[in-house]
Amino acid sequence: MSNYVLPFEKPILELEKKMSELRSFSEDQNIDMKSEVERIEQKILETKQKIYSGMSPWQKVQMARHPMRPYTRDYINLITTDFQELHGDRLYRDDRAIIGGVARFNGRAVMVIGTQKGRDTKSNLECNFGCPYPEGYRKALRLMKMADKFGMPIISFIDTPGAYPGLESEERHVAEAIAVNLREAFLFKVPFISIVIGEGGSGGALGIGVSNRILVLEHSYYSVISPEGCAAILWKDRAYADKAAENLKLTATDLIDLKIADDVVPEPLGGAHQNPEATAKSIATLVAKHLAELDAMTIEERIQDRYDKFRAIGVYDEAVNS
């Protein structure tokens, strides 16, 4: 998995393979080929810049799903200290697709919550591939209410294709669990910041994302539905996922233009997995910036700010027939 390559990254892989062969040949034959190696290195850099700066919406979706991309627990470990995980919804069970607990961010007590994916088959099954059950949302609500009670800012990490739509999830009322989270989140008195670190799919993402500020990583996406789901509905064929991704306006740039996201977190060349520490540092910088802005507001202003933000989403123009 460490050598996982996305389809559009193959030209880079071919150049890197060529450079590796050239270096081996140089060492075996004791021939100085430094200039040729440097030329290929420059070519690799130029190819990377061209590919990663010109990614299509569908390619960004693929990058958001990269199996080596840092997940919620990785970022919690990188930007907070003294993390104490809290478990269970006090009603049914502990859903491992959502993790959360108390931690310190820049020395300040905060509540961190996020959707969690796995790295292998065992861990993916444990956390249901990042698709929460209703008890996951009820756990998140319990923790958010705790944060509100004790005056701790809430920081949520979003990385899910959506809530789990299976029979047992419906039996335990997943739609109701998400709806309650949406309603209650509008009333929290504390600052609330969300970061989309990978996939942000449908109500599954919104269940922990009704916040004052929404930050989106450069190669993440945030959408009302996955491209495959959209393609299956509109074109009756998931093969049109690339076309759906383009029309859904789900990239970080689109989200800023539509005034859904408030800031874009830059990623290292090649994606967050190339340098998780640098990505985490960028996240921490922006979280600190927006947290300071929210701290300067009164409780009433923070509640109104959150309400106004979501009420403004979905603006459209109507044509008037003459």
C-alpha cells in the first residue's frame, strides 16, 4: 500500500523508475551520470507540478480517498496533546467509525471528534470503512454537549463517504440521529470548527459539521452525495462518476466560491500523505486563526454566526419569464 499509485500519477512513477535505473547503472558501471540524474529529477518535479496543479474534480476525489492519506487519529496525535478518548453513546454501543475525546490544542482544553477509516481489512471492518452508525452520531452529540457544558471549543475532522445506509442502521434511526445533531449544533455556545480532511459525503459529514467555520484540505471534497451515487441516479451508470464530480462543484476551490468553506488548507506537493506533519501544521495554524476570531465574539454572536452561515448556503437565481 505504501507504493499505491493513482492512475493519473503513472507518468511520475515511470520517471522515478527511470531515474532509479539510471542511478543503479551509474553505480554498477562506475560512470558519473550526475547531470543526467539531475535532469530527470527536474523533469519529475515539473511533471508533479503540472499534474497536481491541474487535477480534475474526479482526480481530487481519488486523492481524497488515497489509502495512505492521514486520518482523524493521525491529525489528533499531530496537532493536540493529552488526548483522552471517550467511548459509547450511553444507549447502544461504541461506534468506532467516529472517535472523539478531550485534548489540548495550544495548551487549551478542546473536544476533538472525527470520522475514522482503517488502513487494512481488519481496521476497516472495525470502523465500518468510515461510515458511522446512528450510535456514532449519538456519541458525537454526547461529546459535543459535554464540550458546550464545560466551555471547550469543538474541533471536528470530517472524512466519510456518508453514514452507513444498511438495514441495522435504519432500524436504529440513523436519519433521526443526524437530524438531532443538526438541530442541537445550532445552539452550542462554544466555538465550533470543522476540517474536511478527505471525503465529506452527504448527511454523514454534516452530522458533525454544523460549525462556525469549515476548513477544507486542498485535495479533499465536500458534497451532498458521492460522485458515484450521483452518476447512478442521473445517468443510471456509475461510470459517469467523473462527469458527476465536475457538476457537483465539490472541490475546495468550488466550496470557497460558493461560500460553503471558509478556508483552504494547503497540502504538500503530491498530497497530504507525502508530508503529514507539514499538513497538520497548516491545519493547526488555520484552526488557531479562526478560533481566535470566534473567541472574540459573544455567545449570542457565535450562535447567530453559525445560523447565518448555513442559512446562506444554497443561494440561486430565478429567471423571470417576460
